[in-house]
Amino acid sequence: MYSDEYYLNQLSYFLVFIPIFARKYTIMITEELQKLYLAYTGVPAENITELPSSGSNRRYFRLAGVQTLIGVYGTCIDENEAFLYMAAHFRRCGLPIPEIHIVSEDKTYYLQEDLGDTLLFHAIEKGRATSVFSEDEKELLHSPQMNLSQGYGRSTVLDADVYHKDGAHLSLAGLDIEVFHTPGHTAGGSCYYIAEAGILFSGDTLFAASVGRTDFPTGSMSAIVRSIKGKILVLPDDTKVFPGHGESTSVAYEKKYNPFLQ
């Protein structure tokens, strides 16, 4: 048994050294971004400022100098590769997507065009008012009890402009996106598959070595397992899977290691 004094000393150690380690980690990132900036522009950046983080684990920095660029650091190579693929595709379609100027050999760092301080959240504000849902979500949207909004003190009833069906194909900037109806998390759970890129967005259906929770209204563990085995695990093994939360994964990895699917 350790004394209370021992645990207090250990806590003090972490409180002192964790900020030091965090600063050193940030310095390491900025040094690597500085190398990319120098390689691209021929001169070092005069100033590097970290920007607010997004919903992913990527970190963003603004590098100012002869040219102002945004430096990005992300530890998930699959996620970075998917972003680079999508960015290149959307650029070819003429959409105002930041141009990627240079990428590190290990694909954990890259520099992209600086489009200012307007966030994607603001840019798509009008678009967020138009939603597309599975037909099986109608009951949830129309019931404050089932969509759980009543429990948060703000009963909400919604309707969608478009309800999609299993197997439907959506078109976005030249990309063909197939809709998979994957009930289980809720009755209307859906995934979105881009075959040409080998990418699946699995939402709350499939996570890395796990599955979505099924204790919501219309949720079902047996249904979510059937959905994953019948719709996702039949895809090519090298399909990259991007869940609504957590790290990316692949069909091959989930076949072998997901304990819910054995």
C-alpha cells in the first residue's frame, strides 16, 4: 500500500510535467511544418500561430511569411489520405476547396491554402437547414419522446425534405454515393459508400473494434450486427471505414478483430 503522500507527489509530478510535454510536442509539430514551409516557399515562416481545433484529432496552424498558409498535423494516415483524395476531387470539380500545396513523406503533415477565418460550419449554414434522412427515421423525427429531445427539456419535432431508401445513389460534386440502410443504432441508421474511393462513412453503425450503442428507441443489437455483416463486411477488405466517432478502420480489420462480429 502506498501512502496518501506518495499519491499526492505523483499527482504533483503529472501536473507539473504534462504541460511541459505538451509544449514540447507542439514545438515538434511546428518545426516539421516549418520544414514543409521552407521546402515550398524557399524561406522560413516568420510566424506560426495555432488555430482552434476541429472535430477530428488534426491540429491546425497558420504560417505567415512570404505566403500565408495553413499547416495541418494529423496522426491518422487513413483519414489524411481520404481528405487529400476528396480535396483533389472537389478541386477538379471547381469547388472552392483549399488547395493542398505540399505533403510530408509520411502524410502526417501538409500545407494547404489559407481561405481566411470562415469556418465550414458557417459556410454551410443554409445547407444545414435542408436535411436528408432515411424513411425509417420519420417516427423518430416526429416524436419528442423517441428522438430524446423531450428529456433535455426542449421537445422537438422535425421533418425532412428528402427521405432516402436503401440502395439509393446520391450525387455530390461528381461523386457517386451509395446509401446503405443499416438499422440497429436506430431504425433509420445509414452508411454512405463511395466505391471509386474505397471509402465508407459508417456513422454510428460501426466503430473501430466496436459497434454503435443500441439502447436508443428503435435500437437493436441483433439488427446492428446483421446490418454490419450484411452490408459492410461484404465490401472489399481494403475499404477504409470512417465512423462518426473515434479512429478510422478497415473492413479487413473489423472482420478479424471486432469482438461483436465474431
